[in-house]
Amino acid sequence: MDENEPARRAGDDDPVAVIAELLGSLDRGDWSFVDASQPIDLTDDRTERWPIVTADGTLVGTVVRLGVGPLDPVGAAIRTAAELAAMSARFQTEARRARAEADRDGLTGLYNRRGWERRLAEEQLRCDRRGVDAMVAVVDVDDLKPTNDTYVHRAGDALLCACAGALSSCVRGTDVVARVGGDEFAVLAGEWATNDPAAFVGRLKDALAAAGVRAAVGAVTHRQATLLDDTYQLADLAMCEIKQMSRNEAAGRSGVAAHRELRHQPTWADSRASGF
């Protein structure tokens, strides 16, 4: 679960919270809601129970009626509400699972472009709220097309997965790693990375080299009162210019294009990782 996901509370269309509040508002001693963390006597044949279970089988609570036999109209309404809450809980779990799958890259398991944009927006709110900085890096993998052409696509897939694993090994639990394009990855790291940008980029480079991945890395520090999406665009620009500089150097043309400063002057931009 993302740390930005709101806590459960009534009024947010949460079926468990709604049924719990409903029972709490009724002066009915014969009905109660038992949270999943509380024990319940399953052997008591004097009660009827309606468990509320999510689609993945997690019990979130149980509506309990003390007594058996016919229900009065209010009791019948409560039972219907409990059954609807159980059904809604399952549907919401499925919906969350579908959203999570839609945000993930099928090959690497990282966030995809959609997931990256969503997490970027969430982190923007967090940075604004807490007044903290962040770091964005864009990584472009070299030689994907030649690898696919020479060794078939399975080798290219292995290269991308190696890059994903290397980048993921460099970040902390709350950071974000995404595959935002065919051979392009993005990393959003928290304030810890901004304390020493050179060390952060060096960490990425070392991990990529150890994994046998050759790539261009551009990284930019996000400062307060700026947009993370702008920081991402600058990091992408830094990566592109670094890639071009490397091409120029490889071709023996190390003139102005290879040595000029980045036009937007990001806080940090680093050269290539070597290896593959």
C-alpha cells in the first residue's frame, strides 16, 4: 500500500466503516460489529454472523447478531447492509488489484509510465506538505536494439530486467523506480539522495555496471516550490545531452557539443555507466 493512501474512515464509501458506523448509531444491543483484530466465539450457536471478507480472502470484520430466528424489519435491513458491505469489500479489493496491475510494467514488475505519473503526483503533494526535497534520475539503456537484433528479444528482456534489478537495489522502500519507455527508466528518490547527489548517481552507476548494463544517467535535484514533473523533464534532458556527449566523444568529435553546459543547468548531471 502506498503511504499516501488515506486511512479507512466512514464517509469515504468504505463498506466496513459504513456498516460499523451504522451499527454504532443504532441502539440495538443484539447487533454488533467485531473487527478482525478482536476474538469472536465461532462455537456460540446463539448468534448469527456475517463475515466481511475481501477478494483476497482477508477478513476485515464480522457483523454479529445475538439471537436466532426471524428478523424484525430493522434487523432485516441490517442483515442486507452487512451482505452488501461484504460484497462491496470484495469488489473494492478487485478494483484496487486491477489499478495496481494497470500501474505495473509486465516485464520488469516496476511501475510503468502510468504508475510513474501517479506516484510523481503523490510525491509532489508529499514534498509540498512536508517541505522536503527529492531527486529524479533518468536512465537510458544502451544497445537494446542491437541486443534484440543479435540475440533475439529474450536477451533484450534480460537486459531490461537486469537494469530494473540494479536500480531497485539502490533505493529505499518509499522511493519509486519505473520503466517509463522501451529502454528508459526513471528513479524518484527521497531527500536522503539530495544530501549527496554525486554519491546517489555513483550508486546507480556502480549497480548498473555490476549488472552488466551500459546506460546514460541524468539526475536532477528537486527543490521546494518547483514541480517534480519539471524536475523529471530536466533529468531526461540531462540524460539526452550526456548521451549525445558520449556519442560525440566516441566518434572523436569532442567539440562544443560534448563540453557545453546543460542549457537548463540542473543541480546534478552525471556521465555514463559502463559495463554491458
